Amino acid sequence: MPVISIALHQIESDMKERLVEGLTKAAAAATSIPQSSFIVLVDVYPDDAIGIGGRTLAAVKSDQPQA
């Protein structure tokens, strides 16, 4: 069984569901392997465990204006 693994910051459960569905559909279309064969692993990290340009994602987010 093929495995798709993705690591990202915290997202809502409905977004994870859409991500799993979309990745599965795209991989099945690209490989001609049935969708039912794919396993998708979503690794979620807190913002202070992700670094971007030498800064944590939490720090980067804190510098952005609030919407």
C-alpha cells in the first residue's frame, strides 16, 4: 500500500479531511493505483516546533497583522 505523509502546523479537522481526500485523489490519478490502497499520515506540529528562516512559526505569526 502506498503511503503519503505530510507534516504541517495545526489545522482544523475539516481541513485535514479535505487534505486527505485531495492528496488521495491526486495520487491515485497520477499513479493509476486505486484510492482505497492509499494510506495518508498527517503529522501536526505546534507553531513553536516549526522553523522558518531561523524563526519559529509562532514568532512569524506574531509579527503579522491580525485580520
